[in-house]
Amino acid sequence: MQRQTDRAPAPRPSGLSSLAGDARFLMLLPGLFWAGNAIVARSVTGEVPPIALAFWRWTLAAILIAPLAWPHLRRDVPRMIERWPIMLLLTAIGISIFNTFLYIAAHTTTAINIVMLQTAMPIVVVLATFLIFRETVTGRQAAGIAASFAGTLTLISHGDPAVLLGLDFQRGDLWMLAAVVCYAAYTALLRLRPAVHGFSFAFATFVGGAVLLLPFYVGESILVAPMPVSAESLAAVGYVAVFASILAYIAFNRTVELVGANTAGMTVHLIPVFGIALAVLILGERLYAYHGVGIVLIALGLWLATRKPAPG
């Protein structure tokens, strides 16, 4: 009988097998889709309450991914029930808490500050993997993290260090910092997930995340404000459910499996890169020299962190 391991097999959709095994391609997707998450959250703060946005995000994401997960659930549900403590922990910190804290932060801080604090996540992931598993970072990974972090700071500061010193940190930044710690722990602990199909794991955590948020959503609707049904709110929920949830999470989880938590955490450094690209393509904004410097540093960092060492 073949021995079961804790390493989850990744989904292998027909015709996409090579992409499902390409860590560098998969690392692009979370950065691309999460680039819009902070912007969407910030743009609807006046209309959509934060817990409502998180609750409907995961509810819709679970509904949409259910047909893909259904063929695997009969086999995988017993495994997930058997490992329910780690399933509950991953769902709570990576699904329910992280995104809700981010949306709460968006009500009292800027999108720039949210992105700025997210750039610290790779460093917090390294710290989490060391504290939990005593895993040390390699010299190549450290160089990659340092280079990509420097590139992100270059983009955020517009190449002027004085901009970083002049950032106005507010109460929302504490919520965002707590969110970063939660997602770093989620990233580090993903290696303990049950050996189930990626779609099954995503569906279970999405459903669990919505269930955990339900009482808070009801309380927010009664005590603060209900979520209005409008074109803006529906568009926001649709984006965060399809792109920032289903596609980004499946790609991120698979990246962790392929290259480990420390390297996968660097995907957040791509958020400002794609934010700039979207601003240029959609809004017609201009590119400057510091954009090029920052993007080159991030690309160098990702290349260093994902480059396979030469055979000895």
C-alpha cells in the first residue's frame, strides 16, 4: 500500500499541467489579482462594510468553486475531518481573519499604507517558519528577499527615501500589521494541510471562512449597517471572490507546495508592480525611472529566490 504523506497533491487541470508545475508563472497570479484587492477595498469603504465584504467574498467563492471541488470531496472530506484542528486554524487565520482585518484597515488607512505593510510579509514568513519549524533561510533566499524588498520600497517611495519617513501611519495600520502576521502564519503552516486535492482544500476553507464570519456579519448588519445591493458592491464582491480569492489562493497554495513558504511569500512584492502596470495601461499614467529600478530589483529578487542551484 502506498504511504500517505502530508504533502497535498496539486490540481492538474487538463491542458494546464505544465503551468500547474511552473512556480514562477504561479507566483505572478496572486500579485496580479491582489494588486486590485486593496484598491477595491479602499474604493468601497463608503458603501460596503468590511465584514460584509469578507463574508460575501468567501460565500460567493465557495459557490463558484463547488463544481470543481465536487468530484474530489467524497475522497477528501474524511481526510479533512481527520485533520480538523489544522483545517480550522488555517481557515481562521488565512481566510476569515486576514482579509477581514485588511478590509477594516482600508476604512482608516490608505491603500499605499496597506501595500507598504504587505511588503513586510516575506520577512514575517521567514520569521514564522523559523519559530514554528526552526527552518532557516538560505543565503540565496535572503538575497532575493532583500533585493525584492528594496525594489518594492523604491516603487512606494518613488525613489525618494524621504517619502517613507513622511508616511502617516494610522489606526488602520495596526489592523493591517495584524493581518500580515496572520497570513504569514498561514503561509508557514500550509505544509501541515491534509493531503487533499487543491480544489477540495480551497472549497473547505472558503466555506469555513464564511461560516466563521457569519455571526460577525449578522452583528455588523444589525449594529453598524447592512450591505447595500448596488452595481458597485456587486462588482466589488465579484472581483474579490473570483480573482483575489479563487484564482489567487489556488495559485498561492500551489506555489507554497512547489518552492516553500519563504520563497512563496515574496509574491506580495509583485503587488505594486502590477498596480503600476494597471495604472499605465488602464489609467494612462506615466512611467518614471524609479519604476524601472524598482521592477528590476523585484525581478532580480524573485529570480534569485526561485533559481535552482546548479548540480554539484
